[in-house]
Amino acid sequence: MIYLKSENEIKLMRESARLVSMTHAEVAKYVKPGIETRKLDQVAEEYIKKNNARPAFKGYGPRRNPFPGTLCISVNEQVVHGFPGEYKLKENDIVSIDCGVEKNGYFGDVAYTYVVGECDEETMRLLTTTMESLYKGIGNAVHGKKIGDISNAVQMHCEEQGYGVVRDLVGHGLGRSLHEDPAVPNYGRSGSGKRLRSGMTLAIEPMINMGSWKVKTLKDGWTIVTADDSKSAHYEHDVVVREGNAEILSTFEYIEEITKIRIDQLEVHG
């Protein structure tokens, strides 16, 4: 069942998405060589609770194996769902941080891949392409188009650069639940899938590998890694389907104020 949101519901979702975006900025202050990833998780949880919201990921999942952290922290070959822990970030690592909150009954869900210290050109090209594909997907999240138009835009842009588009994991609807219908794959055929309608709210999130698209799950039951140990990048925005142009509820601007990097504007393809 796909739920179309009222303008009042979208207002509440905008608040949740803004809080996630601001939480990312708080965490970004600490993304440096030598920091333990559990410290990043602690910073996020404290900030979310201080802002009268609930971490959406902590305790999520099956009762026998719920997710243990506020953040999914996935380093280098880890694609998504990595656990916060004792690992210390190193120079030239990339770290995908996925954060979700519930506030006033509505969810926000945003992911961003950070550069730790300096970063080589090959890795930066992966990040740039992945972020570009996110906005190309969002450009197709408009009334009257179909889910496949979003999916195909992401896939074509990344595969043209030689990257693997993860197929085992997808974006999703968002609202009163963290995961709602419809699923939003990052690969597919234009003109296929469910028709987009104004008021649909989506979390669009390309997960792109430097090598093969294939992935595997570690023994913890959560952490997804690339099958060939290549690096992976991940960006996610919360979006409202509108007529003409999609509305992006979340923002990377708070992060960029801290990192001083505009990944989507870097010139690395030439």
C-alpha cells in the first residue's frame, strides 16, 4: 500500500529530514583519522535525543538480532548496515553513515559518504559519480513518471563510468514507517514499475561499488560488503514527488558547511 501524504504530513516529514541532516553535520565534526566509530554513534544519539526525537535504527529489526547502533557506519568495502564499534578511521578511508530519526510520528532517513582526511582521485571519482546519480534519480521523481525512470537514471549514469550498481538493496517509501512501499531500486528499465503520483514520499539511495555489483552479508547478519572487496559509496535523500520537479526534504548543506567539500561539484572526470 502506497500512502500519499498531505501537506501537513509533509511538513512533519520535512522537520524529521532536517533533523537527520543536522545530526549528520554534528557527526561530520568528528569524522577524522583516529576516531572510533562508536564515538560517532554516541554523538548522533545524544544529538537526536536532545532534539526530542528517537533514533530510528537502534533496536530495529528482528527481536533475536536487532540493530545495535543509532548509525549504520560502513567503511570502505562495507556497503551498508555496518556496526559502530572500536574501529578507528584511517587516512583515505571512506565511511558511509546512514542515520534515521522518528520525530512527531514521522521518519527521516539520510545517508552520506565521508572522506577521512585526504582521498585519492579514483575514490573521489566513485563518490562524485554516486552523488551525481542520486540527483539524476531525484530528477525523475515527478508526477506521471514511473519508478523505473528513477532506477534507470541511476543505473545508466553509474554503469557508464564502469561502476557496479548494487541490486540486492533498494530505496523505499518513507513516512509513518521507516520503510514503506514502494521499493525504489537503483537499476531497471525506464517506463517500468509503479506510476509516481504527487504526495508520494521516497528515500532514494544509490549504493554503488567501485567493482562488481555483487555483495554478501557478514556473520553478524547485518553488515553488507562488496563481494570483491572494492570500495562502495552511498548517498540518500528524502524526496516528495511533485508535478514538474521533486521536492528534496533533506539537505547536505549542513554537512558541507563542516567538511568544506561539495562532492557533487568536484571536477574529476576529466
